[in-house]
Amino acid sequence: MEKSHLIQLVSQNGENHHIISIWGMIGVGKTSFIRSVYESEEITSMFEQCAWVTVSHPFNLHNFITSLAHELDSHDFSVLGNGLQKSEESIKASKRRCLLVLDDVSSIEEWSLIKPHLPSETNTKIIVTTREASIAEHCSMTCKNIYKLEGLKEDAALALFKNKVFVDGSNIDLDLDMTTQAKLIIKECDGHPLAITNIVGFLARKQKTATEWKKLNDDFSSGSVSKENLEMISTGLEPSYDDLSYHLKLCLLYLSIFPKGHNIRRKRIVRRWATEGYISKTHSLSAEEVGESYFAELTTTNLGFYDDYLMTEHISVINRGCL
């Protein structure tokens, strides 16, 4: 999604553009991207009020409402007594053209608690960021403005890689061998800025040569990533993994037995989960039906282990080391 596209969406009038949901895996750059739009001259001149609230976890509705009221410059309330009511009234009373950004909504339950307290006027635009497609779809259920933020394209990813590796600005023009190895590393990161930054943080302590970078690529290819490398790569993925329920963690970890890039048929993996005791039937569903629901849920968590086109019948384990 381009910055200009989001600015155009935000500028459009009508109820169909009231809520815009942006989703993508942790580290893909959702917050930075939305912040660049939020602080742009086009947006600041377009809206009379702008408010940015990062949703805290664990979620607290009282804190959310008071934070939003503060952001909207509503100072006529107290956090004591009937302060919460006054905060809500001040938010609802605003009739000015307003942009709200709700960053990192992590569950449908959170959104269900938040939504009744938001302005409903069509002159208010709301941008929601989240890690999961299902949450994005729920937030924009009536508007259908749902967008996935993809990783960086190769040129932008390579520029980030070089700027992070050579922080002093030296040797920014890579030779052919270094460029080849850098592009292979970027491919492993799938264009995600956080993954690139984490890997570069590791490489910065090594010699800046094509030979040294090739060692890391060879580790990726062989699946023999060292413990130090593994800890560095997985840093940005742990929060999303920790959000999974226990049974989904087990099913996800089971996938580590397959080689990197291996395509797994849905029916095959569900049968193996059932046979090996990772899933069991319920009073209303067979084990296979339970497995199908687990599989579908895992493909939408967007932890970075799967290619998008495999969200229907196949799944590709592309970062085995992160498991």
C-alpha cells in the first residue's frame, strides 16, 4: 500500500470510508507507515483534530477513553468520580472533522469494547492497525476498507540493509558479490524492516565481506542456523507467537519437522495432527473439523511463517529457524 493511496482514502467522504483497517505482521512497519501519513502536511491541513492512541495490553477501557479524550484536547473532565462519563461525552460531543488512529488492536473483544465509545459521524475517519486479518475484517466489517501492509520491495529493503550495516556511511556501494549475498539475506527477511534490522544488528559485529554474509546464507539454506543467529532473528516474532493459544502453539511447532519451503497439503497436515494427538474431537466436531479450524486460524495469524497464496489449500514453512 502506498502512502498516497492511504491519504486518498482518508480524504474521501462518506460512511463507506469511516473506518480503514491496516494489518500486517509485527515488524513490517505498520506504525511507521501510518505515522508518516498522520504527520503529513496533507492530513494536518485536512482535519481540525487528530488523535493517536496506542492500545495498551492488557487492555483497559478506562485508560483508553481518558487517553483518547486527552488526545482530542478535551480537558473538561476528571479521572475521578464520573470522570469516565465526562471523557466519553467530550469525545462524542466533538463535531469537528477528526482523524483517529488506534494502533495495535489485538483482539475482536478489544474492538467490541472500544467501538461504542468512538464518534460515529462520517466526518470522523478512523485508522485501525492490527497484526491479524480477521481483526482487520471485523473492525471494517461495514466499510470493507481492509489493507495488508506488505514488506519492503527489494530496492527499499536493500537500501535499509546498507544504511544499517554501514552506519558511518562508508562503503555504501556494494560490489557484485556483496550485493548478491545481501539480496539473499533480504529474501529470507521477506522484506520486513524489523527482521532486516535484527539481522543487520548481528552482521554489524562481523566482518563486512561477501564471504561473511555467505556464511549466514549457507546456514539459512542448510537449516543449521546457530543459536545466536536464531535468537537474533526471532526477537521480533516472539510477541505474536506468545499471543497464540496453547493448542495453536503445539500445532505450529509441529510444522518445524518439515523442510524449509516445503508445501504441506491441508488435509495431510490435519490428518497428522489428529493421528499424533495434537487435536481431538469435541461434542459437535470431528477431529478433522477441529484441525481444519486450527489450520485456518494459523494461516491468518500472520506470524511470518507462511506465504499468502497458501492461505487456502497449502501452507509453506519459510522460516523454519524461527520455530
